[in-house]
Amino acid sequence: MANTVKSNRQIWGTDFPSGGEWDAGCSQQGRWTVRLEACRLYPGGKLFSVVYRVFADRSEVVLGQFPATEQGESDAKTFALAALDARRIS
């Protein structure tokens, strides 16, 4: 899959907001999303998490984590789109 995603900075001229989410897409069962989260154990205190959110019980499965950099954002979005295409939920 070619990397066709753009970072928040490329689109809006600002960094991805802390606590913000980017939705990769959904199925009838759930949604794949990228979220910038605080994490005191991760370098820089933040990270991008790729999450699958189950609609039925509102649970979440973390599929991957990436550095809180512009490249990390792009990698997280690309990973989320690939997970959506493969319907990967765990």
C-alpha cells in the first residue's frame, strides 16, 4: 500500500493535537483510529496509538504504538489503514 496519508502539519500547518483522533474507517463492528496520547513511560511523554474500538461493548484494542513525531503520525495512519484493509482487530 502506498503511503498517501498526510500529517496534521502538512494539512493544517499545526502539530497533531494532544488527545486528538484521526479515524481510518469503520466496519459494522468497530472503528480503527489513531490517537495522540500522554504516556509518561514513552520518550517525550506522548505517543500515537492505533486503536480498534468495538461498538458493541465500547472496548478498545491497541494495535500499535508509534513515536509522537510527524513521521510517527504518518506511520500510525498508514498502519491503521492497513489494519482496516485487512480487518485486523487484534
